[in-house]
Amino acid sequence: MGRKLFLLFCASVLLVSAMSVCAAAEAPSLTIDEEALEGLSALEGPLRIEWGLYKNT
């Protein structure tokens, strides 16, 4: 009984570690600089407004 529990514990530890490694490998590594994001939103803001005006007229 003790050996079965030990083997079950080892199998569960291996399964959890394998799942965490797979999840870490598939996770996207997106690092966006805040200054670049602010500059992008500042540039896209007027363009979206102008596109909205042209589209609605």
C-alpha cells in the first residue's frame, strides 16, 4: 500500500512538472515598453478620429 502511494505521488509530481514546462514553453513572451505603447496610442488616436469622420460622411 505504501509503495503504491509513493509511485502515485511520483507520477503526479512528474505530470504536474511536465504540464508546467509545456505551459511555460507555449506562453508568449510579449514585453511592451510603456513609452512605446503611449507613443503608439498617441499616433493612432488622431488617425482613428479622422477615419471615423471620413467613414461617417
